[in-house]
Amino acid sequence: MIIDGHTDVLWALTRERRKFSEKSETGHVDLPRLRKGNVLAAFFAVFPAMSDFEIYKGVDQWFSLIEDQENNLLQVKSAEDITKCKVNDKIGAVLHFEGSGGIDSEFLTLKNYYRMGLRSIGLSWSNVNRFATGVTFNMLSGESFEQDRGLTEIGKELVKELNNLGIIADVSHLNEKSFWDVIDQTSKPIIASHSNAYSICNHPRNLKDEQIRAIAETNGTIGLNFCVSFLSGDKKKDQIQLEDLKNHIDHIVELVGINHIGFGSDFDGASVPDVMKDVSYYPVLVDYLDKNGYDKEDIQKIESQNFLRVMKEVWK
């Protein structure tokens, strides 16, 4: 059973005008396809989260999705809720903010969003806010335009507040200086919810080897991103094979071991390969790993246990 560390289904449902409860040929994620993909839980991103209004709107949409019984979702606020999902045959949904620009500098809204169930947050998207700087890049060329700015002083306080509250800090979109500032400030495991290995594909959103090692040293987890441009610099979606995904997994495992890699698909937020057309294709990837060097215990860690460990260590 899989925990997916990053999906943009909230954003996609509105954009594509489709229902979560009904199987669609549009987009990547809905209830029937999650079932077929053996997904136990997923992080549902509020995106964009660059202003207070965008967050208000996203959270309202989130609760509308959760409260609709047809969607068969269970809001995940604790690691124990993952077990409840299994027992009650529900899909777990973790509330995540993709960006913190809408959070106030005294963290009053952050505390209230925690009460509502916020359990994971990216400090920045591909932009600059009062807390941190994200990797900004040209979507066509891949060229990076990131600024030489890390966490602000209030950004450093934000990391400490996330640790205190029990909210997972996500570094996937941060520029390198902000990333290293998070490493310096955190006392809890962190995640890169949807990032790959820079050594395999040198996209500015991917993680360099020293960053991968630093995440592992916090006892954190990296979610493999299925975005075509993060998997390969020269292949199109119909050219990428499962081996290309496995190459990133192999590299991270060789660097830091099996305990720090999971899945963070970026479904409904990125162009994905034909071999991983949507969330229902997870069993195809898992079967490929099983036949190409990963045993049952390894696969269980990649599928869910590595993310679950971070949940247990960070969430109160």
C-alpha cells in the first residue's frame, strides 16, 4: 500500500472541472484510480499557497473534498490515522501547503491551520516570500534564476515553529541556500516531497548528493517525482522507461540506503511519462522494482514505511 508524498489533485479538479469520486480520462488522480493504484494515503497540496486568500480558498476546497462522503477520504492528522484508513477502507488525505507566503509572521494562522489538520508545508514554491527563496527556473530551458538568498530570520523561526507544532517541513522547492538554512535550523526529520537526484538529471529542482545526504541525516525521506523533465534531460514522455525512474531510486539508495526514498509523484501537477500515465500505474512500477533488485522489505519501505516513519517522528 502506497503513501504518495505529493499530488496536486485539488488544483486539477478545479482546473479540469471533474469529480474526484468519478473515474476520468483527464488528469492523474481520482478515487477509482487511487484504488486501482493501491494507494493508501497521499499528501494533497493546496497550490498555489503564496497569499492568504489562496490558502483560504484552497483550504475551503480541501474541506469540501474531505466532507463529501462519495469521495471516501479520511483526513490524516496522525500516524495512527493511517491504520484507520486500512481498517475503514478509506483513502488517507494529508493536508499540505505548497508554499508559505500566506502565513503571517507571528504564526497565528499557522497554528490555526495546524488545528484544522495541516501536517506538511513547503517553505516556498518557485518564488520568493518573507520566509524563504525557491528555485525559480524557465520551464522550457530549465535554466535557473534563483536568487542568492536563504531563509530570512523569520524564516528560521518558522522552521522552529514547524518543529514545535509537529508539521513536516518540505524542502522540495527551495534554493540551495534556503535548503541549507533549513538543515541548520531543524531538529526533526524533513522531507523533499517531490524531488529527484541531480546526479542523474541535472534539473535545478533536483537534489545534489550532499543535499540527499543531509536529508538522510535528519532521518528524512525523499519522494521520487515523476515529472518528465526531472527524470531525464533529453527524453520525452513517450521515451522514458521505468528504468529511468529506477535510476534515481538506485542512486539515492546507493548514497544513503533504502530508508530515505519514497514516492512523491507530482501527479496532476506535472507532465508524467506514458509508463506512469496516472496514479493507477503504481503496481506496474512496484512490479518492475520487485523484478529488478528490490526485495519485499525494500519495496515496503519505498511504498509507505519511509514516509510513515517521518510522520511518526514529527507529528504529535
